[in-house]
Amino acid sequence: MTVLIIGGSGFLGVELVRQAVSAGVRPAATFCSGPGRNDGAAWHHLDLRDPTRLQDVLATVAPAVVINATSGGSDWAVTAEGGIRLAQAAARHGARLVHVSSDAVFSGATRDWHDESCLPDPLTPYGAAKAAAETAVRLLCPDAVVARTSLIIGRGLSEHEQLAHGLAAGTRQGALFTDDIRCPVHVEDLATALWELARSDVTGVFHLAGPDALSRHELGALIARRDGLDPARLPSARRADTGLPGGLDVRLDSRATQQKLRTRLRGARAFLNGNGTQRQR
């Protein structure tokens, strides 16, 4: 199976490449600013805003599966239009598409937990871009997988872990919100689940998040304790008091997806406390 990983040099992309190479597969992967460090991949420069280059990469690689793990943030041209452009190209080339989306497509205002049947109602430019890309993927690629996830953690390298370290050390300014609730997932679990979905014939929307609903401050405290830092040094605040846009309590219900997977998605309390460190498959 020939696989192309879009965004292979990003946090999730690097783990997808690592797992593929460990399994004896040499994937193709794309980068925008610089290639990843894993020599087991075939690297291709790609900016999703460039339709000609996108066509060239797909023609060169001729992938059976494309995994879109890129993160363009709130840049509409990358996250929305780039995702749409990729869905169009994958459909033209007959490639199966696994599109990674986000819990940011939800406002959290209508219910406590959001399962796969819930309709997007984003509050931020990033969430709106992700929701637009989701719609295009499902319309243009009926056999695609849309995989929504939450905060991605792992091995001290995620932005959330680095922020907690910086705040605890006093080298970064800011605060962790006590009223901003998410369901963190470990990057290794997420990548393993994405590979499982990519190799299957399932289609539709899937939720890949951990079972623990935590505030960003609670998550930071778990990270600090794991890494020998003082959680009391983490500044706290309420997001509701800042006026920043975005959902406050957005919990992904992954139970339906979990019943279809061999991969176990651990909760943050397990993988940050050192419990349940082995994935069940």
C-alpha cells in the first residue's frame, strides 16, 4: 500500500511516519518549511495553496491512501481551501483519504458530549475552516474517513507540554484556563488509530480522543507532575473572563469509534500518570 502523509513534518505527521517505518513501510510525506528527520520516508515539498504542486506530488507518488495530518491553524487558504483542494485531487486520483479534523468544529454550547452524529457549529476561524474542509471531504470522497481529535500530547514535544514547562519555569507568560475543557489524546495512540482506519474499508466520521475530560489547567498540572515540575507554579485563569472566542466545554465522545477499533485510546490521567502505558490492540 503506497501512502502519502500530508504534513509529515508536523507533530502528528512525524509519529505517523515513525510508525510506518517501524512497520517496514516507506511512506511518502510532505513538508512545507522543512522535511522531517526520519530518513525512512520519501519527502516532497508541498504548499496546499499551490494546486499545481499538489497535482505533481500526487502524480509522482500515486498513493493508494492519503492521510491529511497538516495543521494550517486559522489560515483559511491552508486549512479550508487546502483541505478542499486535497479532497478534489484525491478523488481524481482514486486515492482513499483519511482527513484529520478537530473538536474545534463544535461550540460546546448545545450539549456536554459530542458524538459522531453531531453537526459542526464552530465559533472560531480555525473551527470554521476545519468544518468547511470536513464538508468537502465527505461530499467529494464518499469513501473517506474524517477523524476528529482533541488536544494531542506526547513525549514532552507537544505545544501543550512545552507551554506547561514554560509557564512552570517562568520563561513564558500567560495562564492555563480552568474552564476550557477538552479530551486529550496521546500522539502514539492517535497515529496508531489513524493507521488502523487507513488500512480498513470503513467510511464516515470517527472521533479519536481520550475518555478523560480535563481543563487545560488540569492537563498542565498532570504534565508538570510527570516531569518533576511544581504544578502550583502554573498560572490559572478563566477563559470566559478573557473574551477570547471559542467553545469552553467541548468533549468528544469517542465510544462508538472505540468499539470499532483494536487500538485503545488512553485518557490523559493514564498516560500522564504512567499508568496504562501499553496500548491494547
